[in-house]
Amino acid sequence: MAQEPEQRPPLPPAPPLRGAAPTPFGPSWPWMVEGDEGTFVRRVLIVFAIAALALLLWRLADVALLAFGAVVVAVILRSFADLIAGYTPVPRRWSLAAAGLLILVGVVAVGLLFGAQMRAQFRELAQVLPPAMEYVLGELGVNLADLSQRLPQMIGSGFSREVVGRVAALGMTFIGAVGDLILVVVAGVFLAGNPDLYKKGFVKLFPPSQHERIEGALDASGAALGLWLKGQLIAMGIVGVLTGAALWLIGLPSPLALGLFAGLGEFIPFIGPILAALPALAIAATQGTDLLIWTGAAFLVIQQLESNMVYPLVQRRTVSLPPALALFAVLAAAVVFGPLGFVLGVPLTVVAYVMVKKLYVRETLGETTEVPGEDVSGAPPPVRRGAAP
């Protein structure tokens, strides 16, 4: 008689993963685990995500800086549009178009009023500057005549290929800079046309509990950036007018063009005024020692007035940055982003300054601090954490 197979008791069910969250689709994945293991896995994934995001931002640093440049253009356009909407009967929806048209008309008007004189002065500057540079280089021991005689030998030794390569690289750099400028202006117009769309999209990248904080920080940053641009334009105008008038009184050729250089150079922090003064000093060096001394003294006095009188008065109604912070921040931006970072280093610092003071110093540490641009943006006044309402 055949023996029946021995029936073995069923195997006990596998012990559930400690801290595992029940799911209707079988065992949970490791990152769904609740408890110590799940917390560790989630933290590791967060660290990897942050590292990947940092690497992506580092590779796209130039694109991010161009995007910030578009934000600066948008702030300029919105500032003009808000002025038009507030002080004229133009509807708010048409204020941006009116602001763009007004800027275009202003540029054309300046070109018509001063274009002929500016072109004449730039032609005069082009005629005067090369001999001035030759004189200055001669004083430094560089003989251009000897260099021109040695040039054929240098060309024969392969120097021409190197020169052509460098000229081609400079040409491509110039074309790229023009393309980047057009991209920044076009993107700035789109941002200024509907800023709420992009702001709300950025805020939704954060948890809902943080929406109010992030939106308030963005509003304060935009207001502070607008105040800084307003103060910068005022300082540029004052420096340009004072420089042009001083050089005209001294008797230096092309005072209007040199004053325009000085005003534009004021936008680039620290090194901009020095670069703007070099053409005037080079021309003055060819006119005699007295004229050189007077020109150098004029630039020195104007910079002292701008640093000790104009800038503090402007800062009272705009944004006040600690000078050492601005200096090292600009240097850091130049190291990370290159020449464009040097130009946009101060506005980047303004935004970072507002973000740190609002999101970290006040809302994380609970310290009472004044946030630049908060009064303009309509944000609530600062309240110390734990204070009675």
C-alpha cells in the first residue's frame, strides 16, 4: 500500500521589514520605509539630489547668469512701467509697452540731439588716442617703430597664425556677447510682461508650507534690486555730467565722449571708474604735464564726491551694502562666472543679501533685522520669533 507523502507544516510568513509602511501592492521599497532605515535612505537620496543639482548649476552657470541679467532688464522695464502707471492715465496693462516706447524714444532723441557732436568727438578721440598711447608706451620703454621693423620677421616665424587665431577668437567672443545681449533683452521683455507667471511657477517648486516665505523673499528681492538700479542710474548720471563738465573746463578734447565713458564705467564696480579714466589720462599726457595733473585731480575729486556725498545720499533711499561685503562678493562672482560676473556681481549680492537676512537671519534664527526693499514690496514688518502678537 502506497504511503501518503508526509505533509509538512507551512512555512511561517517572512517577517516584515522593520518600520515598513504597508502598501496594497506588496512589499514596500527601501525609500518607503518608515523608521531609522527609511530616514537614512531619504537623507542619502536628498544629499545625492542636492549634489546633482549643484553640479548641474555649475555646468549651467553662464546660462543662470544670463537669466539673472534678464531679471535685471525686467526690473528696469517694470520700474519705468510702474512710474508711468502711477503718474499718468495710461492703463497698467499698457504701461510696459509705453515704458519700452519711452526708452526707445529717449535713445533716439539723445542720438538726434547729440549724435553728430558725439560722432565728431569720437572721431577726434580716435585720432588723438593712438598718438597718446604711443607716447605712453614710449615712456614705458616700448618702441613701436622697432616693433614695426621686427614685425615681418615675427610673421615669418609663424606669429601671423597666432595673431589670426587670437583675432578670430576675439571676433567670436564679440559676436557671442552681442547674441547674449539680445537674448537677455528679449527674455527680460518676456519676464516684465508677466512676472507673476514666473514667480508663481518658481514658488510652486517648494512645499506649500513655504510658499508665503518664498514669495515674500522674492518680492523683497525684486524691490531691493529696483531700488539699487535706481540709485545706480542716479550715480552714473551725476558722475557722467560732472566728468564731462570738468574735462570741458580743463580744455581736454572730446569732453562729452569722455564723460559718457565715465558714466558708463560707474556701473562696473571698483574697476569701472579706473578703466573709464584711462583714455582721458592718456590724452592729457600728450597735452603736457599740467593738463595731466589737472585731469587726474578732476577724476580723483569726482570719485571722492561720489563715494562720500553722492553715494551715501542715494543709499538712504535705496539699498545700503557693506563695502567689504560688496568687494569680496564681486570678486567671488568674477572668479565663478568670469567677466560677466564682475559686471553683475553687485546686483547678485543685493539679492543674496536680502534672501539671507529675510529667510535665515530673521525667519530661521529669529533675530530682528531690517530687510532692504521690504517696505517697498509691501511685506509685513519684522516680528521676532516668539514675540507676543
